[in-house]
Amino acid sequence: AQDCQVANIPVMQNFDKSRFAGKWYAIAKKDPVGLFLLDNVAATYVIDESGKMTANAYGRVIILNNWEMCANMFATFEDTPDPAKFKMTYWGAASYLQSGNDEHWVIDTDYDNYAIHYSCREVDMDGTCLDGYSFIFSRHPTGLRPEDQKIVTDKKKEICLLGKYRRVSHTGFCESS
Ligand code: DAO
């Protein structure tokens, strides 16, 4: 059932953050209002000895309307009663980069190939998401394996974001930084 209520969005069952650790390449993205990360986006998740999750991420951004650069970003995650839902605090290596607090939900993953991330920033009066973003992650910068594409399409529909994504290219722009 897809009623598009944020509270009813199904997330990954028995999410195992230690298997989620490592590098993920964003291959598609649904942007929020005031989008920040444009392309060449990747995130590396780390789980420490105490089980706390953190991440480093990078991506091409344009700041001050015209200045193109690679943003190096950091994030910490607070666990919640649902193992697939985290409260994320993020900030940039430089003070002029974006920072804030977002939800970080893992909708689905097989840990080895694909992952679907979701974050609703603003829930509307009717309980649907008014402003949010979502990344489709792959372990491979080249994209998803054909066998994962149907699973991902079905999940996009379940989270009411089918047709809202754009492709995220990897050109090597952020590789040297
Ligand atoms: O690109 O518009 C946007 C929103 C991105 C918020 C910045 C997130 C930085 C940390 C990313 C960790 C993995 C999602």
C-alpha cells in the first residue's frame, strides 16, 4: 500500500550498519529544495568499536552562485529505535559549505551492490513529504547491475518518488581531492 505517508514508509528490516560500512557511489538523486550536492557524489560510512556510525562524503557543488568545487562533508549519526532510521548531523570541511540536521533512512540494501537512502526534511499537513531528498547508491561508480534495477524501481514507487530522480555522473572531478 502506497499512501505516501512519511510515517508509513517501509525501511530496511534488520538493518545491519556494519555490513553497510564502506564506500557508496550516488548514481541517482532526488533533490531537495535548495539542492547542494550536484554530481560526483560518494559517501564512505564507518562504524567504530562502540557501534557509532559516521560518514565522509564528497561531491561537486556550486557556491556563491558561480564557484565550482568539491565539497568534503562529514556526518555523525544518532541511532533511533528503528535500526534503519538515523538522525544525521552534517557539516562541511569549510565553513561556507552547507550544514544541518537531517533524517537518514535506509529504505533497502543488499549491502554488496545497491542501497536506497531517503530523507524527508519537511512533512506536509497531510503527512506526505513536502521537501526531502534521496540517493540511490551503488558500490560501483558505473551504476546498478541490471538485476538490481527492478528492485530499485519498485522501491522508488513505494516511497512515492518514482520519476523524481536524476542521474548523478562520475567524471573524476572529485577524485584528486
Ligand atoms: O545535496 O541537497 C543536497 C542535500 C545533501 C545534504 C548533505 C549531506 C552530506 C552528508 C552526506 C552523507 C550521506 C547521505
